[in-house]
Amino acid sequence: MTKRKLDTPLRFEVAPGIAVAHDGHTVVILEATSGSQVRVRDVATGAEHTVSISELSGIAGGLTRGDILDRWERVRSTTREEWLLARRRERVIRRVIRGDGAVATKVADACRALGLSRCTVYRLLQRYRQAAQTSSLLVGHRGTPQQHRRLLSQL
């Protein structure tokens, strides 16, 4: 497969092993099946699909490899309810980004629709602009990650 650069919402390279977004999911390009189609694997489900290159969008170049791996791990451990909430957030956030009118009014509408504060909606906008994909809008879990241990001090 020859490597090509495409102009999409975020640029990406079309080559095996490259992570991109398709239909709100993070997928990895497996191979080209024709001049305009590629076979991809959904990172969250493992399902393989053949899709048009024009349906793909890149992942933000500002993310480090560690950020991308952390994001994939979050997607893998996400429940169906959390994913549906992220999809709902994405629909609302896209209306804020693409809609006509004053930004403050669109953000206020998003706050009401999602039941979130103005600051939280702006944080979601920032995360979605950095990487325009559903996984950017997953609910963050607070506290110590499950795979880490907390050190207890002895008095």
C-alpha cells in the first residue's frame, strides 16, 4: 500500500497500523482493498470492516503515543451506557461547533441539553477539537486508577 496524506478534519496517513476515526469509533487500518477503500479493525470491539477512505478522519497529532494508548484502554473498558452518553454528548457538541449563531447561546443550549456546567461544556469542546471522536467525550473516572496502588503512610 502506498502512503498518502489526505485532507480531512484531521490529517492522517493511509498505511497499515495507522489509527484513525470512523463513525465515532477509533479504528486501525489493516490494508487497502482498492484505490478508495481500506479494511479496518475497530479498537473497542475488534470487528473488521471495509470502508471508504473518505469516511475516515484522523486523530489529532497533538496526542502522544501514551495518550492514544490510554484512550484506547478507556474505550475498551467503557460500558455500553458510558458509550451511549458519549455519543449523545458528541451530537450536542457538534451542534455547538457547526451551528449558526452566537457561541454563548449555543453553549447555554448545550448546558441545558447535557445537564452540565458551562465550564464542563467548554472542556468537552476543547477535548473534541483536539481529537474529533466519540472517545474524547467519555466520562472521566476520578480517583486512583484501578491498576495503581496507593501508598499508605504508617504513623
